[in-house]
Amino acid sequence: MSKQKIKVGFVSLGCPKNQLDTEVMLHELYDAGFEIVSEDIDADVIVVNTCAFIESAKQESIDNIIDVGWLKKNRTLKAIVVTGCLAERYRDAIFDELPEVDAVLGVGSIHHIVEAVKSAAAGKRFSSYEDKNDVKLGGERIVTTSDYFAYLKVAEGCDNHCAYCAIPSIRGRYRSRTMEELVEEAKTMEGLGVKELCVIAQDTTRYGQDLYGEFKLAELLNRITEETSIPWIRVLYCYPDKITDELIDVLANNPRVLKYIDLPIQHISDHMLKAMNRHGDSALIRSVVKKLRERVPGIVIRTTLIVGFPGETEEDFTELCEYVKEAKFDRLGAFPYSREEGTPAYDFDDQIDEQTKQDRYDIVMQTQGNITDELKEKRVGQTIEVLCEGYDPVSETFYGRSEADAAEIDGKVYFHAKKNSVAEGEFVKVKITEAVDYDLVGDKI
């Protein structure tokens, strides 16, 4: 079989940062003459780009590999290539545990994807685990999001070393991409018609420190808006201890940088923050949230929390719940602590039982649910700008997202308008008439 005839499908799992690796690999395969197919059943080789951040993510990755293995056994699929975090974390053990796999690439070896697919299709086992800290960042990619939306990954790796997190060992040290390269990529996205560019990294607020000796996220955001006309720029994965006055000024004063920030705090108890090896204490978190709200009127703050971390007492948990009530975060996600081998917290004393973790998770989410209902009701009667994402024939409404809603993780805005009167990627004004769960409903003006 010549390589031009090899049909390759992809299963991309995990976070948007992993999705961008998929996009780079897709481009390298396409550029090498492989045919990219959208349906698994049509593929000769399937690449499963995995996640392994927490136990549920690992299980999802394994389940997907097993599902694809069924196609290899029962249909025409010839080979399976596994890439991403699971591949980096467990390496050749994947061959032992999942014998249906033909090739494995660690995160430092994604640029060997052509060789891996070619070898696997020829029936030759292949693996590569080059130094993740030396992998070339960025590169041309085939954008897999919609025509009007794309991610921009500004850095790779992480230096924070939170006690619960395996990412530094999987993804390596923090490495920023140059500002010039990122601005050029943003221009490319503009040329493709992107209306919203979402800036991401493991720790976006650290951007530039390794290259320039100081945090440069604020300058990067200004450069992107100066050198492109992309209407919406959104920032995710910001750490409280690195929120600079310059960044707050950009959020407040640059009209194309959305007044939205993803600020994972994980906890508010100093006892827990210290045990988690988080940078910054309770006072810093409270101060940053207060400053953002005072200096950026109308800002939407999203956060994430971990409950059931080893040693979390009832007092710690009560303090967390009280702060959730006090802070009234616009968006909040919580996770029961996942015990991950290879992390410091794995060996901590006072591990919390699974039922207690689940109970605490339920309490936090119910607490936030009440806050979300209250905040949503306040938006009824308002007129907001919405980026249309499509039409739902069942409800006979269009849907999209507002400035307050990040792709994939927040709610939607459903709105009534004449059929075929709004195109995907078009901005429209919507008057909100109703709040339903995490979504809003309204009418196009």
C-alpha cells in the first residue's frame, strides 16, 4: 500500500491544548500525502490522541482505544496509533496492556506521526519518546474547530508543580512561543475567517517569563488586537498569583479582549492551598477577585475547585462553601480529587474516601447552582451580543454564545429569528426573555 492511499482517522480527547497537537499532526499527515477521513469506519489507520490528566480521563482514553480495536478486529481497520498524555505517561506499557495498539508516540514525538502511521500500516510496531522539553512548538495545523472559532496555544508545559497534578511530568517544563510567531498565527486565523480566538496554555498568565524575563500576556493580547481585526479574544487558564495590573488594564480597556477570565483557584483554605502547593494564599485570591470586579465592571469570572483533597477537614470544606457563596462566581466547575500515581499527593496521609468526595462535590455544585440561577435571572430583559453557532431544528431556534460563555464549557444562548436569516459565525443582538438551567433564551432584535 502506498502512503498516498493510506486513509487516516483521528480521535482527539482531552483539553483544547491536546486538540491543537491533533491539528498539527493532521497537517503533517495531509502534507505527506495521506488521506484524512472523518468516519472511523473508512480509515486504514486511526490515531487516538489521548488524555491522562485524571483517572476518568485515562479511562475514557482506554475505552476509546478498545472501541477502535473492535474496528480492527471486525472491520477493515489495519492499525492503531496512540499519542498524547496517556502515551507519554505509560509508554511501552500500552503495548502490553492494549495489544491492539501498533504504534505509540510520546508528547515529544508528535512530529514523528508520519513515520508512525506508515510503519503501523505496514504491520511494523513503532514507538518514539523524544525529550518533551525539546519538541518543536507550534507549526502549521488543520483547524478542527468551526470556521469562526480557533484556539491559540501560547506555551507548552508547566512549572507550577501542584501536588495533585501530573502535567509537569507529562508535558515538561514551561516553554513560551515567541510573540512574533503567535501574532503571525493569529493573522493566519484571521485569514481563515475566525471571529473568536481563545488564548490557552497550561498557565496562560506565565506567558513570556521564560523568554523575556517577565509576564508578557498583556502585551501579547494588545499586539494581537493591533495587528488583526479578530473581534473577540478570550483568555483561559489564568493563575491568581500571576494576574498583573497590566493584564487587568487590558481586560478593562481593550474592547476586543473579552471581559471574561478563567481563574482556577482550586480551594480557599490556606491549609489546603499549602498542601496542594498552590502559589498564593487565601488573601491573594480574595484580593485578585475583588480587584478584577472593581476594575473591570461586568467581568465574568470562571473558576474550578477540587474537593476531597487529602487532609481536607470539615472546617476546610465549610470555608470553601462559604467563599463560594460570598464570591458568587459567574461560572464554576468542581472535581472530586483524583489520586494520581507519580504526584506528591498520591502518598499523602489522610486520603478522603470516595463517598465523602462525592458528597462534597454535590454540595458545592448545589451551592453554585443556586448562585447561577440568581445570576441568570438578572440577565432576563437584557440585550446581549451573540456569536451564532447554528440552528436547532428540534426547538426551531438558533443558538450561539455570548461574551460570557466560553466554547465547550459554558452555556448557550438560544434565540428566535426567521429561518435562514442568520449565518454561522454572524454576530447578532438578542434580547433575553428566559433563563433555563445554564442557558439563556431570547429573540433576535
